[in-house]
Amino acid sequence: MRPGSDSWDHGYRMTNSESFDTPAWTVGEMQLDDRSALRRVAGLSTELTDITEVEYRQLRLERVVLVGVWTDGTAAQAEASMTELAALAETAGSEVLEGLVQRRDRPDASTYIGSGKAIELRDVVLATGADTVICDGELTPAQLTALEKVVKVKVIDRTALILDIFAQHATSREGKAQVALAQMEYMLPRLRGWGESMSRQAGGRAGSNGGVGLRGPGETKIETDRRRIRERMAKLRREIKDMKKARDTKRSRRLDNAIPSVAIVGYTNAGKSSLLNALTDAGVLVENALFATLDPTTRRAGLPDGREYVLTDTVGFVRHLPTQLVEAFRSTLEEVTDADLLVHVVDGSDPLPAEQIKAVREVVTQVLRETNAPAPQELLVVNKIDAADPVTLTQLRGMLPGAVFISAHTGEGLDELRARLADILGRLDIEVSVLLPYNRGDLVARIHADGRILRSTHDEDGTRVHARVPKSLASALHEYAHGG
């Protein structure tokens, strides 16, 4: 294919199956302008009709065609992005019929793929009987509208797809509110309808049946919907703010208890919840699906030397995570900013683990920047080594020399991980020498529970203790330090 060509690249495609065929990418295939020899599955088209916005939003994603624009990066990266989009679509409950990748310098400003390719896409939709087109990128409101006018079926982008998955998986009151807010922030500038259903006005002399208070120049239905969405968004923000206070109270109690805090971060489906279960027997949901965990789970865990720490499982990240989600989930992601250590879980069986690491670090950096919090120490943990290719693991060991390699499923490497956690968290402690009066047995008990006593003696004035303790406990012991 010529550089800058706007032709489809059918070397990466899917036809009437549940998984992508991924034949080897060759230079010859890249240089071909057109690949017209396509297997088509005949079907009926479900074209858009004159429906309201509410009816539009209630359409279920069922039979979809994926469309991607490959502007930069390697062929493997383009293939991985489309494979991930297919996994996202299947997680949302869709059946992927076909995937098309277009090679061009940049997405078309009007229809994302260009007017000519939009017509070709329409033919694919008719041939496969698809009812939805999913684009691998975030489309502007104008691009969505223009592309839908051509293909005549529902078009959504990657952002809307991820928001739909979050809406399906949210279980807690706070999680549902956060997702609803993110969806409305995304929907507001994209609100539209077809025909005249969204442009009818209420009020005015011609439509004065509404009675007193509704007469006047009138308000179109779409303006009414926008106003109601803004009101709902304001209410959700207030509710999330109130729920954040409760979360902050719980977090402050954990900090006051002087127990080290560890947050598990990582790409979606990297095995974070499996690791939490393996270390704490938490019993949280483990599912081979993207974004299976949205609500953070916090459990206590023990180190080999008997000390305890708090382990928190956080929401998974993904490439091009919608900014609306990062904003809405800020209170949840603040678990990351208060952690003493980040356990960054990487899927060792993924073909591009470096891309996963980059995507996660970008989101963590964004959260830390918005909260003005210092970056916690990071420990890379490569998971799923039982399913990973041995050659890939060898490359990862060379690329990530400080990482711990484990399998949360089989338990391999967990003892090494616990030892590393004990070493890192131990170095976060402060060494103190104090003389505690005999009436402060509570402080001695806290040192035993949360710290590590190096030396202890008793004399007539009290108990002399030389120990390593967390920072918060060291502050509580400061007034007795002079006795050391």
C-alpha cells in the first residue's frame, strides 16, 4: 500500500467468526491499494429511522463491524489495537462480524475514514447485516453524524464503547454515579436525533396547550434534553462529592492506623483481582473479561515477618482511556495517590506488554498531577507467566530487570513477591529509639503489631525500645524519643 493511501487494509479482518484471523503482515500486502476479494455474509440491514434520543440510546449492540484508522506505529501495534477493540466489543455483548483497517496519514476530519470509504463501509454493513459500526478512536460529534448519514446504522466510537462496559459492570452506588456522570459528559455535545423528532418546540401561541409558564418562544426537544442532562450532572457531582467524604474518612482511618498501604494498578484483565485473591483470600470477582473490576476492594494482608499491610485493588486502565472516566473516577483513583507502594501488574502473555506499561503510567501520572501528590514507589509484577511464551518472558526479564515474575493462578513466584514487599515496605519504615512509660502499653502493642522491634529492655523508668515503625507511628512516638 502506498504511504498515505486511504485504502482498506484487508490483511487484518474478521468474517463471520468470533475471533480475528491474524495472518502475517507482509510488505506485499501493505503495497496493495485494494483488497476486493472479501467473503460476505448476506443479511438484513437495520437502518436508522425517525427515533428519539432515548430510543436511540436503548438500542443494544449486537452485530458490529469494526473500523480502524492506522496512522502511525507498527503493524503489530495496529493489529493489537483492533484485537483489543474486538475484545471490548465482545465484553459489551456484541458479535463482531468483520474488522477493517484503513491506512492513511490522519483520520478524515469529516467522516473519520473519508467519503469514498464510508460508502464502501455501507456496502459491508449491508452485506453482513450489521446494526452497529464501532470506530477505533474518539470521533467528534460532526464525524459521528456524518458517518451515520452514510452508513445508515448506529455508529459509536471507542470511548462510548468503554463507557457502555463500565455502565454494565458498575455495582456500587458510587461506581454507578461515576459512570453515569462520565456518560452524560460524553453524551452532552453529541446529543442529536433524526427527522423532526428533536426539533419540535414547546410553547408559543401555536403550541400553548402547556398552559401558564410554558408559553413563549419555545424550547426545542433537544434543548430540553440538554438542560435536563446538565441538571442531572450537577446532582451527580454533588452525590459523588458526598460519597467522597465517606471514602476519605475510611482512608484517613487506615492512615492513622500506621499500616502500610499498597495499591494494585495495571492494565485491564492483567490479573489484578487474581493477585489480590492470591495474597489475601479476598474472594473478589475474577473474570476473563475487560473491566471486570470497577469498585476498589481493600483487604489486609500479612508479610512473612508477621507485619500487616493494606492491599487495594483498583480499576483497570486501557490505552486511550476516556478522559471523562478519569475525571469521574477521580475519588476512586485517589487510592493510588495515598499508597506507599504501587504494585504495577503486567500481563506477561500479552503480545505488547510495553504498550500496557506505558498506558498505565500515563493514567497514574495524570492522576498524580491533578492531585499534586508525590509519586509512590512502583514495583512491576509480570503476571500470567504460566500462559506466556518462554521467549517473550526471556525478553521481559531483560527489559524489566527489577520486576517480579509470578502466576497468580498457579501461585508460582508469590513467595518471592511477598519477600520483595516485605523488603520495600520495611525500607519505608523509620528507625526509632524510645523510652515508653509503663502506662503506655498501648504504644508497645502498636509497635509489635505495626513495626518490628530490634531491641527491647526494661528499667525502672519504663520500656526502652529500638524498632523500625511506619512514619505515622513514628510521629506518635516522637515525644518519647528523648529517652533513647
